[in-house]
Amino acid sequence: MKKLPAKYMPLVMAFWMAFTMSELMSGVITAVNTGLDAGYLARWLRAWLIAFPVAFFVAFTFRPLVQKLVALTVQAPQPRV
């Protein structure tokens, strides 16, 4: 399988992060708010179709800010000697 060039890493990372998070979060929130019945999948899909573009925009746009916040709160690894 041919892979994308490395320059697409931020875009692909944002896509998969947004996809998985929006899928899980919209599924859980839809189940909690409306229950698991015959109409659940349709309600979840409707919620996910709204959540995914928003999540993708946020994941892609806020990535630099989040990286800075992580750098402020996590000690950088020490080089191995």
C-alpha cells in the first residue's frame, strides 16, 4: 500500500483523531440522552454527521496550541547516552 508523504501528517492525524473521538463521543452521548432503541443508529449517525466536521476543524486548528500546552506540562525526554 502506498503511503501519503510526511507533509500530510498533521492533516491525517487530525482526521483520525476527529473520526474516532466524534464517533465514540456522539455514540455515547446519543445513547445516554435518548436510549438504545430501534432508532438509536439513525440518531447517532445524525449526531455524528454534525460532530465529525466540527471535531476535525478543532483537531486541525488547535493542534499547535495543544502541542504548546503539552510542552508546558510534560518534561521533554532526556537524550540517552
